Amino acid sequence: MSKPLTSWPTALCLALIGAVSLASGAPAAPVVITVLDAGGQPVANAAVSIEVTGARAQAAAGTQAEMGQRFRAFVPSVLVVQTGTAVNFPNFDTVRHHIYSFSAAKPFEIKLYSGTPASPVVFDKPGTAILGCNIHDRMAGFIHVVSTPYFALSDKIGQVALDVPAGEHTLQIWHPGLGDKQPPERQPIKVAASSGARLTVRVGVAHQP
């Protein structure tokens, strides 16, 4: 259902992660997560996050992200942000859109518009918002909100690489196949200061070619 993403959201996430690690002064270790579906196939566009005790839950003031509309589709179709992030919804199409979310994590509506709305939408609590368009029924977008600065989307081979402080943390994985009602899949993860961690995780979603 979801489409391949451009690389900029992941790059932005990694840049933010690096900044947080430097600011805290804590030594970081590499963590590589491979996400597979129920049949053992790689899962792209899975939101992978690691909850670290003491890490900042809210994004820094002024943090923004973007989910546009282009060719009558949400671009990117899947976005992961930290709580407190303001998301802009620019319309790059020549037709107007009327986007909305009825999800408990963030209900909102931006009525028929072109260009970029004057005010972004602030996603202030963790969870998943499923977006649609009242004018174009086939449009679907997903914004997953996490309370940690350590997050990224899996690539086409199902992998995510993060730099995370050594210690015992909680790994959380969500995918659009889980919708907004089913909670993310969680499990403990131990990150060694010397070698980091490498982990393969299966999520309960069907393979999507």
C-alpha cells in the first residue's frame, strides 16, 4: 500500500539523532535492525524507534517535517516524527485537496486548499494518524509519532541503522499494515558499548510486493 520514500526523511532523522547524542555527551554505539514480515521477506517503510531512558521525549522547539501532496498522492506516504513536531502539508498539485485524520493520535482537517497552509499541524502525542483526502478517495498517508529522538524508516531491504547510547532499551516497530488501532510491536534490546547491536525482527504483517 505504501510507496518507496525519498531518502531525505531518513537523513533528517539520522542528523537529529547525531545531534542529540553529541548534546548528551553519552557514547553512542551502532545498532542495525532488519525488519522482516511474517514470511521472512524484507519490510520497507517500517517505523523503527528505540526508547532510551533519560532521552528527550519531545522534539526541540521549532522542529518541522513535511508531508506533501503530489500527483494526487501523499509524499512521503509514510512519515515518522518525534512528539512535538510541526508537520507542513504543501499541495504541489494543480487541483485542491481536502485532507483529514480521524485517528485518535491526531484528529484534524484542512479543508479545500492549494499551496501551503499558513499553519502546520503539531503532532503532540505518540501514536499513528492515518490521513485521507475527501476529494481523492485513493489517497492514504501515515504519520507515526514516537516519544524518542532515536528513530528512522526501514529501507527497501528492511534495514535501519541508528547510533544509540549503550545500555538496555526498548525497541519499537510499527508498519502501515498494523493500522492505527494495533499498537507497535515492542521488545527489549541490549546495546553494547563496544559492538553495538544487530537484530532481526519479524512483524505481523503480510508481504507487500
